[in-house]
Amino acid sequence: MTVSLEQLRRCHIAVDLGAARTRVYVKGVGLVVDEPSVAAVNMRTGSLIAVGALAEQMTGRTPAYIRVARPVSGGTVVDIDMAQRMLRHLLGEKLRRQLRRKPRLRAAACTPHDADPLAQRATVETLVGLGARRVELVDTLIAAALGCGLPVEQPTATMIMVCGAATTQIAVLSLGSIVTAVRVPIGGEAIDNAVIQHLRQHHQLVLPSQSVRPLQLALRGNGLTLNGPATTEIHGRDVVTGLARSVEVDTAAVRQAIHAPLTAVLDGLGKVLRDCPPDLVADIAESGIMMVGGSALLPGFDQMLREATGVPVNIAERPDVCSVLGLGAMLDGTVQPLSLAPVAG
């Protein structure tokens, strides 16, 4: 089903349910929710203890009767009931009262490129459970491109890479439509896990479950670039003794550890370029690749893509919120009408 910009302008809220963070944009107000997609539940009573940042802090630190759940995986709602409860608490009572005053509440939501009908239905049912009478689905690639200001309506090619926590989506857009795109099941979580496994196997060191600091330190030093210190100090727990200790890690070895997941992203990028018409590839050689998403901020990632493709690579000004800001621009009517409807649901 194709949705027009006129239909989106009738929507009141825009929701970006990501694997890492949930963001909500209210028409005429702006971004009102930007919290981790995490909920903590008391398994004895079934009550919700915490959501968002507080629930994320509980990861790996709770007793057995408290479960820390992530109701969204790879941009797809995997637990509708938990996602609804999480959203209710994130919105807050005051905002929920404001939304209930609208007799026919309409919502717009991002969905990953080529999301299957079941995934789309799960997103729709999640928002319908919150009171939405109608839900419009928008391809994440289109929303992110609009959110970072790419001229998608022009007859020239623009290339965007949405680097999420669980997936990486790459597309070439022209005349308001997706020319070719691919979704790679590799994201920031896979890169974190590659480093964690490397430290466990080669240094007998276990890192905290939500620790991304060692990864960032390693990559900022020499993980993906040729400059910086040869080693990085990492703190964790010894596998054998269970005691806390620190080790000096060779950043070149860290680079090798994350080579496999990043190679999969490069393969997806090459596939998009091979499937793209030559005239559009020539445009991309001039305009370059725009990176958005939280994982786009991974130190050195843009430099690696620049060296692998030979084209300019840029990171959006606010890469983590581009998708929801693009949806918000559609709701507020600040997007120029496109020649081809870019919205699919």
C-alpha cells in the first residue's frame, strides 16, 4: 500500500520503534520521547518496574524475579503487549491525556526496508493498542533521507546508509523513490559482540553486558584507522578467577576481530552499487554516501567506507534521530511534494 504526503499530514504522532531506542514526535511540538527500548518487569506480579534509561541500567544487575526485556528487535516489534506498556510509560500521563482528546488519533511509524507483512502488522497493532485509529507505515530509508536533508525528490542519485543497532540498511534514492536497496542483518550490536568475544577468547576477560566503552576506546585509537596508540587498556572480569582485572589489548587485533561483521556491510554496499544504473553511480561518486543511525558514530567507520569505496562519506548532523525527524517533517508539512510516493506500508 502506498501512502501520500497528504495522508501523513493528517497524522498526529510519529513513532520510531528501534532496537536500541524508541523515539516519539508529536505534531506541532517536536521530539518528546528519546529513550532506550527497554522495560523491566517483575515476574512475580507482572508489574512494570521501569522503562527507558532506568531499565537499561538494570541490565545484568537484577535478581532472578526481575526480567529486563527488549520488545523490539531489528526494527520489528517482537512483543506487542510489552511494547505497548513501554510506550504508555514513556509517553507519560500528561501527553497521553492530550492525545486522547483527539477523536480520531492517527499515527505514523517507521518500518525497515522490505519488512514482511507480519512485522508491519505488529507495528500497527502496537500503535492501535495505544489508541490510534489509523497507522501509516513509512520506509525507514525514506524517512531518514528526509530527516537529514537529502534532496530525494531531485532526478539525481542520493545514497543513504542507516546504521542501526541490529541492522544496516543501504539505498540509492532518486525522484522520491528507492531505486535499489538492501538490508544487512549486521549493526552496532554485532560489532560490540565481536569485540566482547575477542576479549573473552584471547584475554579471558568478560565485559559488562552493556559495556560499549572498550569498543569505542579501541576504535578511537587504532581500530579502523592507521593512527593512534598500539594498545588500549580494557577493564573487566577474569574468566577463571572471577576477579576484576585490566589488560592491554592490541588495537590491531581488535580491528581484525570486527573485520567479519564490517565486511558484511561492505558486501551489501557493493551489491547496491552493482544493481544501480551507471548514471546514478556517477552521481553518487560526486555526492557521496550519507550515514545516519546511532552506529554511524562508531569511530573510524566512515573512514573505512571512504577507503573501501573511493567516494565521499558524510555523517548527518544528528544521525541518531534522522528517521523520526523525517517523519515529523512529513507530519508538519515541511516536506515538498514528491513526484513519486516514497512511503510504503
